[in-house]
Amino acid sequence: MTRKKVMIVEDDDAVLEVLKVMLSKGNCQILVAKNGQEAIDLYRFAKPDLVLMDIELPVIDGITATKEIKKLDPNAKIIGVTAYSRSKGKHLIEAGALDIIDKPFTKKKIFQILERYTSVC
């Protein structure tokens, strides 16, 4: 069975580590990008099954990165992860994200989202 790929796009090392630990319990390959440009480049190369995208990122923000990834692959499954207002989350949905996870999040919430949109991990 081929392992599913999940790309975490997060510039906060603490949040990144929490997500990596949560997802490492499942049967998925974890890819990491620290900014929007890395996310676009890595998506182009690796074609992950799911992307967890922070909104506030250096170089290129999560909203712009989401738009660019959706241009590369209109079927890309992107979930926004944010500590900011729902209005920024709304912009990410408009850019093509399927859903938003608010920070702080729980393991249960992460896996509910994963189950809702894909069978990864």
C-alpha cells in the first residue's frame, strides 16, 4: 500500500512539531514547507494528497500560495490552519481551501478534518 503524502506548510516551529507528531501516528509521509514559495515548489514536485496551509507565512502568504497551488492542480486538497480571524480564513476558502482549522487545535479536530476530506493517515 502506498503511503499518502501530507504537506504541512507552517513557519512556527512549535506548531510544526505538534502537527508532525500528531500525523506521525498515522500511515502517512509528512512533507514540510516553511513558507508559501516552498509550498508551491514542493507541491509541484511531490503532489501531496493533502496540504495543511498556515495563512500567515513569510515570502508568499498562505492565501497566495493556495491560489498558485490550485492553478497547478485544481483538485488539490488544501486545509487552512490559522490563529487569525475568520475573515482571513474566509479569504483562504475563497482562494480554494476546503476548510479551516483554528489554532489552537486538538488532535481530534485534525483527524476529523482528515477523515472528512480524504482517507490519508
